[in-house]
Amino acid sequence: MATVTVSTSSEKEFASSYLTLLSLGETKFPSDYKKDLKDVRGLGVKLPNLPIAKKSDSSKHSAISNATLHDCVFKSIKEPKFNVTLQVKSTDTIYQVKTDLCKSVQADVGSLEPSQIKLLLKGKVIHDSSLISDIAQDDNSEVKFTAIVGTPSTTPAQVSTPEPEESTEVAIPWNEIEQLLKSKGIDSKAIIQRLQDGWELTK
């Protein structure tokens, strides 16, 4: 009886090749496959999103409650002239102050718009977005403004309409032209008629 001898090296090569083929193949699981919970790692429980906390308006209310009062003096340097003192809050903007100023002087100088008024402090124009607290040096201090009242920005500019120029009629010496054509031996009547028709079209 013959005995087949298989070398150990051949077995190792076969096993290595077989494992390599297995690693290249895609593992397919049945549709009802479920992984054992013991082997499941790193999966946490999904928690609901935390509600976003709304920003509190406490800082705004705090700024309003801490607002100080200032006496503001407004003196215009040209017509319409006025000299008014108003009490305003430190949290008021220059635009709000202008609005109050327009209401205050309306009875004396007539209706004004905030856009017509420029307020100057020490020769510098103060922007509408500036706060009184940014201008006043100390709490409850008096602020003196110089006011310049301009024309309303909404007033349309008057455009002057130029008067039409009077046209001056040019006299054409048709007789002289006809005599010149005759002296050259040219049929002057036909040419003169064509020239006159063309001249009439240019008017």
C-alpha cells in the first residue's frame, strides 16, 4: 500500500493562500442577522437636543435703569434763532435728541426735521448714532450744543428751463447762383429747383 506524504511547507502555503482569499471576499449576513450586544462597543444613547437658552434682556433693562439725566443747551448760530434747554437721558441718541428739539421749538420757529439740524460740540459735528453718555464728561453734567439749521433735504432743487433760441432765417442768393450756372452753360432751372427743395427739407 502506497503512502502519500505531504510536506509541511505545502500545508502552510495552502493555508496562507486560503486565508488570503477569505479576506478578499465580502462577508454577507442574512437579513435577520443581529450582532450580539456583548460585542457592541462605543454606541451611546442619543439624547434629545438641549433647548437654546434665550438671551436675557437684563443688561438692556439694567442700562435703562442706570440712565442718568443731563441738561442739554441748544443754541442756534443763524436763523431761525433759538436757545433751548432740554433734559435728556444718557441712553438717548443724538437723533432722538434732535427729534425732541424739533418738537420743543416748533411753536417758535415752525416745523423742522431732525435731518435739517446739525449739532456741534466744540466745533465738531456729532453723529446721529452717538449717545449722550459718550459725549457728557460726568454724570448729570450739562452739555452745550451749537445748532445749525439747514434747508430740508426733501426739497427738490429748482431747475431753470432755458428759453428757446430764436431761429434766424438765412437768405440764400438764388438769383446769383442761377446767373452763375447760366454763365457755365448749365441748365440752371432744374438745378435751382433741386437746391431749393433740399433747402426746404433742412428747415
